Amino acid sequence: MEKITFEQLDETLYYEKLDNGLDVYILPKKGFSKTFVTFTTKYGSIDRTFVPIGEEEMITVPDGIAHFLEHKMFEKEDGDVFQKFSELGASANAFTSFTRTAYLFSGTNHIYDSTKTLLDFVQQPYFTEETVNKEKGIIGQEITMYDDQPDWRQYFGTIENMYHNHPVKIDIAGTIETIDGITAEHLYTCYNTFYHPSNMLLFVIGAVEPEEMMDFIRNDQASKEFQEPTPLNRHFDEEPTHVAVKERTLHMDVQKPKVMLGLKAKTVHLQGADMLKHELAMNIGFELLFGRTSPFYTRVYEADLIDESFGQDFSLEEGFGFGLIGSDTSEPARLIEEIQQELKAAESALPFTAEDVERMKRKKIGFYLRAMNSIEFIANSFTRYKFNDMNLFDAVPTLEQLTFDDIQEALTSIQGQDQQTIFTVLPMEQHA
Amino acid sequence: MFTTIQLAKGVQLHVHPTTQFKTVNFSIKWRAPLTDEAAAARTVLTNVLQHSNAKYDTTAAFRSYLDDLYGTVLYFDTAKRGNEHTVLLNVETVNDQYLKNANVLQEVLQTIHTSVFEPNVDEAGQFKEAIVNREREMVVQRIQSIFDDKTRYAQQQLTKLMRPNHAASISANGSLEAVKALTVADVTAAYHDMLLHDRIDIYVVGDVQPDEMATRLKQELPFADRDAQPLEAIPASTTEFEYVREQQDMKQGKLHIGYSTSVRFGDDDFAAMQIFNGMFGGYPHAKLFMNVREKESLAYYASSSYSGHYGLVFVLAGIEAANEEKAYTLIQQQLTAMQQGDMTELELAQTKAMLTNQLKEALDSARGQIEVYDQYKELDEQFSIDTWAARWDRITLDDVARMAKYVTLEKVYFLSGKEQE
């Protein structure tokens, strides 16, 4: 077991790669009474075209399958796994993103029993045609619930506008039609391919004794049989850098229009320290351009073009990345014009100084230090960073090194008219 | 956990010195009787105070200053509990120990002073009209946006049906009408009223000393003595049974069911009613989740919540509109089953374990410590997790069945899509 100390943060991380390839990280937190454990596979909604383990031909599986699989992991021959966690007084949950599926629990008691329950249920699949079909009604209602949420529709609508081919444009849960085609066999194929320990990461944080916990996990994994790991072979079609659709409008039963401008990133194939630096620089650049201290924000606020729903965000993963700026507004066209003008002006001269960059760096450093209080944040972010070959604990030192020029360079990733798309949600009776 | 020191009559400081967190957290709570007008005025007031102050007279200047202090978080908000309305100021800043050559805490204490005692007012001492107008509009938009969130909208409609013109249905933001009617003078008056008359609780969690904190806060927050009268209890009330349906352009059916109960926060049976709610629909092992979702695949979410201050129990489920009757019947059957004692010791044990765990976990965040203590200290000044868990532990299945009988169906509200033309 390796021991890594982060002095500035006053944290110690324990790490071991087990014989079956599983990465295990343990971070004890002084003074905490709960333990939080996440068990995550590097497999999400975008992994839909791949060569199944032990085969040679590329296949494409139905949309929404990673999320469907996540649901079905909780049902076993002897009942629902939630029941077991409840007995142990632990809250269990799971989520599926574009790139990851995570299973997790938190509890203040019976931590070894809960950890064992987590490892077992994720590593012992049980799918039958009957249980798979039964789940379609439940997930159908989950999809319908999201269908009625204008913010979700706008978020996905904007992403859909940006991408020609990349599966990030497909809703994580799929549609009622696509999930209808999912079978138990599909689930086994995806499970066997992507849930191998060598494609997974276990993170234990909170009230935990590291040596004892590592022994416990090592013994558990040694007692289970796994196939030899084979390299994963995923396929993604070539994706042009320009957006697929420039503008779309959707009518929903809302009281006020919503508008979002999406910026498709050109720089999307970084990993490791380069990605960390780029991502942090983009976050700072975005906030300096559109955040609450920016000249842009003051202008649109005083012109009554935005309300408290205004937000800006930048996301980056291997293969795709985008910035989003949006708000509820009674004048979507005017707001979009303001955003586009700001972007155009920024191409010739950025509306902030090196001093502003220093201030934003301090804000972000404060954010990471605050986030060290949240064991959920640490576990989830650490896993996401690791899957991109980055280290969460490098964020603060990397921030400290960033310069104005780094920010300027990073922002070129979203420059250009061809990177921009607009998605508008209008009330039922209103027409653009 | 917290040491309480009286800073002035009606002004209590509660400090929890701990090295568990890398930040210091402050929460100041001003409490006044809950009325629609007060809620509206105080909400716009919080927006105005958050916008700017005499020292930093624009949002950009104020936010830039806070960003410079290593992204110190500072925000005003409003909330309600029972018949009380709360204005709160939450502040979180990084502990100086983790920063290179910084003395952030001192500056943050001064900023709290500035935010509260040095408002951005004109020569006549009134808030500035342009700021009040714009922030009032922000609150209007916030209230109107509930319509776009169909679950929140349905819950709001159900509560209004059950307890019209009552603390249970008054929003912490106030109503649209009350907010729109506000003038600069109303907001300014609300500000002075709050500073002079509200009962105040100040919480501090972090690596600080209680006595030293008391001295510094007395300086930065010089609140005068005030008469803090305990509020009158909310009288019990019920309405006739009604089943209301509404249609909008949407896909899912939102089934919201309201029950009333005589058991309230502070009653001897309060702990038993918490267990009832947990077993009914509070967790994934509960009756509603297991039957409505897992057995019948009718819903993705089906849960219950217990509002102890108002004696109300709510059930929420998102279903296909065609399954309305089936889901309604199934939910009602779960309550009947519990009234008839059709429950297992396992369900009871699971619920006790989950409730206890949830309370313990809440203490792993500074905000959680403040909220748990702030709530439970009203029940018992000597509140501790262990004593409260022991109360849950004594509850039997007979107690839960008795609680289920105290739960009476009052209103059903079903929001769904329009018929296809």
C-alpha cells in the first residue's frame, strides 16, 4: 500500500492496485463519523459502440443501456439490495453520467458489512428477461419526468445541437422506444465488458482505518474470480469541430422563455496534467467573461435581460467539451445578441486583466479548500479526475501556476461563430 | 456540541469549536412572526442586502471583494419554520491556517458587519429605488418560476388547498401579490424592524474559541436588547376531503396526496410519527417505494414526507396519467395496511437504523450541525443524537400502527397532461 501526503491540505491518501487490476484509494478524515464509499466503472452513456469482451466484431447497443444496467444491478435473486443497506443503516445510491457509472453508500455503522454488500452487488450481476421488462415501466417514468423539466430539455437540446456524431448528444437514459429494445443479454454483454475490476475504481473516505480496510478489500477481491483483463476497444465516429445545428426552439408549458448559448470546444483530446491546466484555465476564463463580477453580467442585469436563473458553465471530458451560458429571459434574442457581442469582443481583447485572473485564482483555490470538507465531493471528483489521468489534489498547485496568457490561450478553444449554437424554450402560445 | 452565550437580550451566540473542517462557518438567523407581507418584504430585503452595501456599492465590487478573500461565500436567504419567518445570513470562509500569509477571518468579520449595518442607502436613509425595483423583480421571477417545475407547482397547489391563508401555505418568499405591492419604504422599514425587534441566533462552527468569538461578534454585531416573545402555537385545523384535477401541457401525471395528523413537532408522539413516515414512504425499503415502484413499476419516485410543524403528511408520485386510479388505490392500501398492523419488525429496524444514520451523517457538515441543533434545541436544550436515537429505539410496531390511525386523508391533487386532440 502506497501512502501519499498532501501537506498543504493536511490530508493523507492510501493507494493500492490489486492483483485483479482494481484501483483502491482510501482517505481517512479526522473528526468525521460517516464513511462514504464509491465503486465506479469507467463506463457511461457514450460507450455504445465497442467490441464485447472475448469477441472481435464491433457492436452498437441500444441507447440508455448504461443507465438501465445501473438500475438493474440493485435487483438480485433474493430481492432488492436497498433492503440490505437499510438493515445496515446505510444510504445507498447510484448514478450514470456520460462517462461513468457509480455505485455508492454512506453510513456511520457496520462499515465493513456495507462495503462487502457494495462489492458483492456490483460484482454479482443477475438479469432475467422478466426483471428487465419490469424495469421498463420505472425507467419510462424517469424519462417522462425529465421530459417535463424545461431546464433538462434545454441542456440536452443544446448539446444535441452541437454534435453531429458523438454519442454525448444522446440522452443518458435513452428514450422509451430505445429502452424497449433492451434485453438481459445486452446487459450481460455490457456488464462483462465494462465492469471488469481493471476498469473500475473504489474510493473509501471518512471514518476509516486505512490498513484494516485495505486488507478487507484485498481479501474480498482475492476470493473472487475474474477473467484476465483485456484492453477495451471503444469506437467513436469522427466529429467535426463546428456545431451540427445553429438554432432550435422548443415549446413547453413554461411561464417565461429560456435561452441557452452553447459553445462547442475544439480542444477535447487532452488528458493528465495538460487537461487539468486547460480545464482550470477555461473555468477561470468563463467566469471572468460571464460570471457575476464581469462587465457583461452587470450590463445584462441592469438591462433586465437576466434573472436569478442565469448561469454559465464549462465541461470537459475526453472527446467532447462545451461551454453553456443561459437564463430565463423575456427577451431571448437580445440576450443572445449580448452574449455573442461579448464573445466577439473577447476575440480581439479580453475584458479582464492579469489582476482579475489572480483574484479568480484565489476564489477557485478557496473553492477547492472548502470542497475538502465534503467527502462526497472528494470521492466523486477524485474518481472523475483519475479516469482522465488527473489528480484532484493537483488542482490547487496547478491553479497557483496559471497566468493570464494561459487563460487567453485556453479560451481559443471556443472561439469562432461556427462553435456557437442557440437553444430556446418558449411558452406554448408564444412564437419566435 | 454548541456553547451558548447571550450577547444581548434576545440575541444568542452558539459556538462549536472544532478542527473537523477546513473552514469557519457563520449563520445568523433573524426570526419574526410569519405573515405573507413580512415574508415578501424580508425576502426583497435579503436580495437588496446581498446586492451591495455602503462600502461596495455595486454587485461586481462586492463580489470581487469576496472572491479576493479566497472565495468567501456570503449570502442572505429566507426560510420558514412553523409560524416563524427567518432571514438568514450564511458565511463560509477558509480557515487561515490553510492559506499562505493571510488573515481572512478578521476581514470576514468586518464584512459581516458591513453587510448588516452599512446598507447601500440614500441621504434619507432609504434603500435606493433602482436596486429595490430590480431586486423585487428578481423575487417576482423566482416565485413565477415555480410554475415551470411541475413537482414544486403541484406541491404548492396541494398545500394551498389544504391550508389556505395559513402558515403552512405561506411561502418564505411571500406571494406574488405581496411582493409586487412592496415600496422602498416597506423594504427599509422591514430592515430596521429586523435589526431592532427580531429574535436572533448566531451560529459559528470552526477552529475558534467561544469567548473570543463572543467578544469579537459583540463588536462587529452590536445588537441591542430586545423582547423576544415566544410565538403562539398554530391552532389545529382541517378541511373537507376534495379530489382536484388540473391539466397542463405536460407528459407525466403528478399525484400529490395530503393527509393531516394531530401529532406535531414537540409532542410526545413526534418521534413515533417520524418512524411512521420513514416506514410509509421515507426510504427505499418503505411501503411506497417497495409497492408502487418495485412491485407494480408504476413510478420512478413514490415517497412521503412529514411536516411536523403543521401536522401534515404528503405523498408524491410521478406516474403515467392512465394509472391514476391504480396508483391512488395502491397508496391508500399501504396506509390501511399500516393502520391494521401489517408491518414487520425488519421494516421497523431498518427505519430506525436509517433515521439514526441520517441524523449522525448530518453532523459531518458544519451546516448540518447548525440546522440539526437549531431545530432540535427547541425540543430539548440538552439534545444529543444518542438521546434522540434512544427515543426512536423505544418505538414499537403497535406505536406505528397507532400513528397510522392518526393520519387522515384530506386532499388529493392530480396534475397531468391535456387529452390528445
